[in-house]
Amino acid sequence: MSDVARFDLYAFWRTSATYRVRVAFHHKGVQPNEIKVDLEAGEQRGAAWLQINPMGAIPALIDHAPDQPRTPITQSLAILEFIEETHPTPALLPPDAHGRARVRSLAAMLAADTHPLITPRVKKHLTDVGGFDEAAWRAWQIHWFTTGLQAFEQRLASEPETGTFCHGHTPTFADICLASIVVMTRIFKIDVPDIPNVQRIMAACEQLDAFARAAPGLQAGAPRS
């Protein structure tokens, strides 16, 4: 079975979590079959999607390899780990235990601590229940993007393992998660100050085909200017 036929990736063009999975697949030379879940139309809240992911979030991955249970794999970090285990080269984790722990820690700072605070379901709750208008929501976005990226910058600047990329001189989960947040700041037109290492590493990532091909604006369904 080819990898295209093997994997169904439920996706949407602009989401940070879907971007992470796309980069990892491109890095491994795998092109899954993408199935659009239209967040703007509210499909993530429909009964059909909630059967796949009761959290109403994307992405989700289904492996159609023989003898697999077809259980959807949700959560982008879990999907990254699955891709790494099923397609171990080229590696996205360092070979040593301390290095892998550092990369996973950096990745979680952004994918688990920062990104969940600026998702559409958080916006919906804050506007429906918390009384947020658009100005308050934008201030919320700016605060959490800035908090997350500046904390990440502090680690990059102070830890000796930082290299061309977040950990050494090849991309890892940490770079994928960093890029996934930076592309969101661009979509929302938010400038975070005082993050020179973040900007340097993002520029290095964008020189790589896996990251360039995953750019949100290039995906099916993205608005064309």
C-alpha cells in the first residue's frame, strides 16, 4: 500500500496543528490524502466530525495499513510521534534521551501551552460567555503569542544546545512547533518584539522544502489574493 493510500489526514488550511503534521509528513517524503474539515463553516461542531474527535478539533489521522484498527489519531504532538515511529528517517528527534526530552519540552511549550489559548473554540467561549469584543480578543491573542514566543526565545538564547535550529543543526519537533506558531502570528498580523533567535530559526526553516510546502497560504481552501 502506498503512503498516499495509507493515510487520511483531516485538515484545514490555516490551522497551526494541521501545519505541524503537514511539515512532518513532507519531511518524511509522505503525502497523505487530505480531507477538508471547514472550520469557517462550523463542520468541526457537526455530529459526523464529533464521532471522529469528540473535542471538535483538527487534525486527525487515520492509518489504512492492513491489520490496523482505523482508530483516529488525534492531537498533533501524538501524530508527530506516530509519524516519527512509522517513518524514522530522516529523524525529527535527536538520538539521545536528554536531547529528545529537550526537544519535546520545547515543542510542548508552544503546542500545549501557547496554541490552545488562541484557538477558535476559545474565542467562541470568550465572545459568547466572557463578553469579549474583537478588540479584547486581539489583545488576548497578542498577550499569549508574546508570552509564549518570548519565553521560547529565552530558552533558545540561554541553552547551549541551540544551533542553526532549535536543537542542533537539523530540524526537530521543536522547529515544527515554533514555525506553526510564527505562521499564525503572520496570519493574524501580530508582531512579537525581541525574539531574534526565533526569527533566525524561522528563516532557516523556511529554506527547507518541508516547511515551504506546508505554508498555510499554499493549501487547498486558502484565500487567494
